[in-house]
Amino acid sequence: LEGTVECLSPRQMKHVAAYLLAQLGGNASPSAADVTSILDSVGVEPDSEKLEKLLGSLEGKDLVEVLAAGKAKMAAMPSGGGGGGGGSSEVAPPI
């Protein structure tokens, strides 16, 4: 499952979202035509090159396993928060 769906731009997410919608609708292996039909229904034009790349990377793979692998990768990513101001935790006395 390495390298299945690497860094996705917002433009690529439309293809992923339509693919997932097709699967949720009961289509176990959505085709380019299926994804295109979903995108067309909401007035979005697919990028056929990116769509074919996505479909090729998912071909023959269990989507649940692909999503689980992605989740595991994200859990391993460092994620530092912005943190607060680091001020005193004491409560100021009322005036």
C-alpha cells in the first residue's frame, strides 16, 4: 500500500470524494466514468490525468486497508501545536 495516495492537493480531493461516494453507493470498484458522472452531476470538471492516476493507484486494493495505512502514516507524523502564551496558571485576585 506504499505510495497509494500520497500528498493530495485540493484539486485531487474532488476525485477521491467522488470515488468514495461511488463506493458508499455500493459500487465496489468505481470506474473513471462513474467518478466523472458524479462530478458532472455537481458541475465539476474532472482532470482525466489525475483521475486515471488515482484509479490506477487504487486498483486491486481494499479501500479500508488503504485508509487504515494512511491513518497510521498520519499518526506517525510530527505535529507540534502553536501552544499558548505560556503565562502563569495563577488566577488574578479580584479587584
